[in-house]
Amino acid sequence: MKKGVFFLILGIVSIFIVACNTNQVVIKDEAKAPSGAEATKKDEMKIPFPDGASETGDGKLTIQTADGEAADGDIPVLMLGEDDLTVQTGFTIENFADDKDVFIFVNKRWLQTEHGGKMFQGTLALEKDPSMLKPGTYTVTAVQYEGNDPVHGKVIEFHQAKFAVKAGQ
């Protein structure tokens, strides 16, 4: 009897170990933009900025910095230290379609993709390099496309907010 229980337990444990250790490759045929960390020059070319688009849709985009938030035309300030390599600022998107991705651009350059919904809060990681982070005013744009297709889809949500970067001491 003890041998039977031992082999039964051994069999269950073996099945559990094999089931939990299965390396399964899942291939999705869904075209989805890579996250900001995975972006390359080639990827940036695949997600063009929708030039000519204007504010449309019921959504809202707000930028938050330590100085305040971009609301009612206010432009919050983000201080850039001399030794800073990366600076983060917060953003909130509200009332975007929850079945579509939201493409986030900074100064018409695609930075990252987030999932839409009633409300989403995230961060924009801005790297200190000649093309991305230096003193000046920046425009953040949140865009959703019909069919989740940034190349051929019609713009269904388009919202912008600004923030300023100033050199700190």
C-alpha cells in the first residue's frame, strides 16, 4: 500500500514538473508596435506621425511634472540636471477606446505604445541626447487609429499636451 501511494505521489509530482516546465512558443499574427525600449530606427519608420491630423475624439491627455500638470493650456516645467542621462515625466490618458492601442509621440517622434481605456497613467522616459532631451518646449501626442493600424488606419483619437524642459543647476 505504501509503495502504491509513493508511486502515485511520484507520478503526480512528475506530471506537475513536466507541465510547469514546458517551453511553449506562441506566435501571434497580430501586428503590434514594440515598446519604447525595443524601438530602433527601423521601427520608428514604421510608425509615422499623423501629419495634418487635428484634435479629435473624446479622450484627454495630461502631462505631469514636479512643477504641475498640463491643463487648460498650462505648460509644466521639467528641470534637467547637468548629469541627468534619463528624465521621466508622467502622463495620463483618459477616455480612449479600450480595444485599441494608444501611440505616444514626443515632438512627432514615436516613443511608446500603451493600451487605451477609461484611464491609464504612465511615464515617458526621455533620454538625454541631441535629438530627444534638451531645453525647450515639447509636444506629446496620443493617437489611436481605426483598426489599430498606424500606417493605413484613420485617426480616431488625437490629443496633444506640452511641457517645457529647462536646464537646472
